Amino acid sequence: MNMKHSSLALSAISLALLAAALPAGAAPTVYEMRLTTTVGMGGGGMGSLLGMMAGGKGSNVSRSMDLRLTSPSDLPTGFDASHTVPDGMRIGPQLPLQGERRTGGGSGGGGDADPDGRVLIYWGCSPTVAKGQPEVIDFRALAGKVPPEIQAMAKQSRSQGKGAASDASLPPRTIGWPHGDRDFRGIPENASAVGEHFVKTNFMKDEIRFVLTPGLDFLEPMNLKARSGDLKAAIPLAWDGLTRARGYDLQAVGANGEKEMVIWLAARNKQPMLPASQRECTIPEGVFAKSEMAMLTGVAHGPVQGFSYPPQPPGEKKLPLIWSATVRVMGYDSAILGMPTSGSSRGSAEPAAASPGESAADALIPAGVGNVLKGIFGR
């Protein structure tokens, strides 16, 4: 038997022994990495926003990395885990993964608000509102029915802006970063995630290892712009085309008084809402005519890649996985509509100050509607 055949035989035997050693139906350890480029109201966090309001010219672009490891079983007492990043990240190089080691407990959800108020939903890129719009959701007659787009918006809102200062707990059996890392001071604007990443723990025999190519690095800024600040007119939008984007989501939210929220979506029943080739869209005239201002948000969906161990032989019976990892690359941009632009095409000016943990979009949602939404989505 030659060396090549010997190597193949040994690999086959090793994989067979590995499969036999795993419990039947054992779930793998799941690892998730999200690389996000944020621009606009969210770029740089509240510190950057306050600095800009005070007259500073600091960058409104920030990069973030969210790491999460979910174990199929309770983690041992005194567990230790870290993610080692390449030198190009300009942080670390070892990042501590922290969180809840056991199942149990539960996320409290404030659902005690009496249903009140309503939401008007518009959609589409056009100068005028299409027939059949808006869809009206009256919370007094809701009966638990929430459109999937609104659920997605709530989920996205919960996931944005969670950094080292966040007090939100991770799900049980999940540890992550920057959650709990009090030494974290942000990721440099010129950081790169390209290179080898590996996760080492004292409760897993095998390290989680994967290599990111330039195609999986942080996205460029989306640079979403509103070409008009007049909420009573159609509002043309434009953004930079990102070569690695798979598509874009655009949405805006405003308030009509105390008990009515208005939501506009670039499209419905599409994910992403808009194709990667699209560079322009228009919010129809009249959507926010009764609102004092509106919060515009854009999402660029970048590449996604999965890794796993052991490798799955093509055309053969699949082996039980020990771990799987998914890397997602995304971009966010935002702007306030309907405020003096001071020569800026972004349409953003000094917003009402948000309390700690409150996003700019939260500040625009009517209290009556917001309390019900928080109850529904557990925010």
C-alpha cells in the first residue's frame, strides 16, 4: 500500500472512530460570529453621537464583532473559553467568552401594558402610495397577530447596539463576547478580520478553527442618504453599492401623535427586500406627512459562510458534527428624516436625547404603542 492510500485509510478509520465515540443524536456546539459595519446614528455608539452633537467631527463609522457559543449541555463550573483573533483585528488577541452556563431562569417580558394604539404599514419604492395601503394594525383587535416584517424589525432592533456596556443577558448555555468584557473599548475603524480564528475552551476536546478570507471581512460603509427632508413630499433615497452585498433592507418609522406609529418598508415578503444591484428607492409622498420626524434604517446583507467539524465526506453518510460555526457579515446605516440638515444630505441633526439603553428609533415610537410592542416582543 502506497503512502497516499495509507493516509486515506487512516483518515477513514479516524472518522469512523470519531463517529462511534459520539453519543447517538448528540447535538453539536454552535458558534456564531457577526461582523457589522455601522454608520449614521448608530456609528460609534452614544459616545460618538454626543461628541458630534457637541461640535466634534469624529467618525460616524464603527465596526463591531459579536461572538456567541451555544453548548448542547450545561457548561461545567469554572468553565473557561476564549476566541483568538488575527493581528489585523488590532484587539485582543484573546477575547474572553462569558455568559450563563446553565439552562433555566427565563427572560422577563413586560407584557402588562393594556393594548392601545395602532400601527400603519406602508411599503414599496414609488413616488406615491400604492392602492390598498396602509395596512392598519389595531392593537385592541390584534389577537396575537403580528406581521412577520414587524417581528423582524423588533428582532433587529434588539440585536443592534449591544456591546460591552450592555446589561442584557445571553440565552442559557450561551457564552459570548463582548458581553461581560469590561476591558473592551471598541474595534478600530481600520480593523480586519481576515486570517485564522480559533476558539479554545476547557470543556471541548477540539478547538473551533476557521480562516476568514478577504471576502468575509467587514463591509464598506453603506452611506445611506435622504435627498429630501420634507416629510410631506416623496423622499428619494440613495446608497453606495457594496460589491459583496447580497441585498438590502430599508425601513423607516415615525409617530403620528401619542398612539399611532407609522412604518414604511422598501418591500414586503422579500428577504432581502431589495436586490444587490439596486441603488435607489423612494419613500412615497404622504407616508410621514403627519409625523414630526422619522428614523430611517438601512441594512446591507453581506456574505455568509459556514464551517464545521468533522468534514462531511461528499456522497457518503454524514458524520455527527462536533461543532458548527457560521460567519455573517452585515452593514447598518441610519438617519433622521424631517429635521434641519445644515447642509448634510444625511438628514440627521440633533435628536432628542435617548436614555441609556434606548435607541434613537425607540425615542420616536409613541409611548402607548411602544409599551404594547415591548410586551409583544419581550423588549
